Amino acid sequence: MKVLVLGGTGMVGSHFMNSYKSEGAETYGLARNSASSRMAAIQDDSIIRCDILERDALMKVMKDLKPDVVIHMAAQAFNGDSWNLEYVTHQTNYIGTLNVLYCVREAVPEAKVLLACSSAEYGNIKEEDCPLKEERLLLPHTPYGVSKAGVENLGRQYALNYGMKVFLPRMFIHVGTGHPPATAIQNFARQLALIKAGKLPPEIHVGNLTTYRDYIDVRDGVSAMRLLLDKGNPGEPYNICNGEAVQIREILDMLVEISGTNAEVISDKKLFRVADEPLLLGDDTKIKALGYKRKYSMQQTLEDVYHDWESRI
């Protein structure tokens, strides 16, 4: 089996690559070029440098490689950033996905394609709406959520119109190592690691701590999505979640305890979002029916994330 992971150097993409490589699959990643990658003394032969917005270059990759499985994780992936990167978010996520689907259709129409969809598609929900089921009406209210609703609809269209094997995981918040400090948990862990190392004063700056989210360890998420590829129905959305909501304040308290610091918590208006759902909780019935079982506890996940940041600062 030959696997191509778009966004192969990102958090979820890199875990997909590790998962397939560990089983001996011929695995390649696709990533945009950058100054640091060009300057590396030893290049990673499994990483192909290509931007999904360059359709001709992407088509050449698909025709040359002829993958059996395409994992599409390349995106502007941060909900909060999408307010300041609105055009980039829609262009990268929607037009980029259109390019991916078109190139697969032309070059390897029998390949399985997994598109990174998102719980942000559900929009501003009420507590009584939870747990969220896949058949619920999508009412996204952030640029990122709107872009991902477009991604999902493109995937469904290609599955219905062209008979392509397009799989649609609605990913709730994935947490794991190798992630930039662009989400609350990663930002907390980074600050605490710097405080522990004496590189920051014992103050941790935070945004809204009242929200509840359904978090999933990236390793569990990859396992769930691989089950979806093996046993799920193309063109049909599946929540990738644990069916359990945890308040972000509790997450912060756990990280502070793991770090062994006594940081003062300071509310920072710059870290509050324009729109922030009070609760985001998914129904995991469909993915569980495929055989998904949670392996990593929140405590294990947070310990790994914190120690990852300790090794990176």
C-alpha cells in the first residue's frame, strides 16, 4: 500500500505518517516549501515539497506517485486565527481541497481520500443541542468553520457525482505533541515549560476559561480515522471525538500540576475569540460502531504535551 499524507509535517499528518510507516506501508508526506526546509543539510526523502494551491504541481505528484490512500490534512487549521486570515483560510481550505479532489479524480480515481473536516462546522450551539449528532444542521459562524463546511460538501459531492471513495471525519479538538502554540492547551503548556525553566516570570496569560470541549488525543484520533477508512461509508460524516466534554479551566489546572509550578493566572483580552462556543460535545456512537476505543486518558495526553514542550524550549 502506498500512502500520501498532505500536510505531512503537521501534528495530525505526522502522526498519520508514523502510524503507516510503523506497519511498513510506503508512506510519503506533502508539505509546502520553507526557508528552513531548503537549508536542511539532510533532506527527508519521504517529504515532497508542494503547495496544494499549485494544481499542476499537485497533479504531477499524484500521477508520479499513484497513491492508494490520500490523507488530506493540509489546511489553515486554526479556528481563532481565521478571523485575521479570512481569505487565506477560505483559499487554502476550500480551493486547496478542490485541487486535491480534482487531481485524485484525474490521476488515481480508485484511491481512498480522507478529508479533514471539523466540529467547527456545527457552529454556535446550545447545551441542549449536545451531544452533537452527525445529522444535525450545520450552522458554522467562523471563517474556519465555514471553510470546513465547504470542504465536507466538496467531498460529499465528489463521492456522489464521481463514485470516489471520499471519507469525511468531523474532527473535534485533537491534542498531541509536535503542535505549535496556536491553541489554548499548547499555549498553556509552552508558557508553563518556559516558567519552569526560568525563562518567563511565574505568570500564565489565558483567554476564556469557561468553555467545555470534547478533546481527543491525536493518536486516538488517527486510530479512529484509520478505522473510518477501513470500515466507514464514503460521503458520510463521522464525529471523531470521545463523547466527553472537559472545561478548559480544568485542563489548565492539570497542566499546572504536571509542571510543578505556582504560576499566577492572568486573564488576557487579546486571547479571547470573537466567537467562542460555551460547549462543544460530540456524539461518538458512529465511530464506536466501527470499533473505536479510547486508549489515552486526558492526564496521559497532557503529560506528553507538557514534556514535549520541555524538550522544545
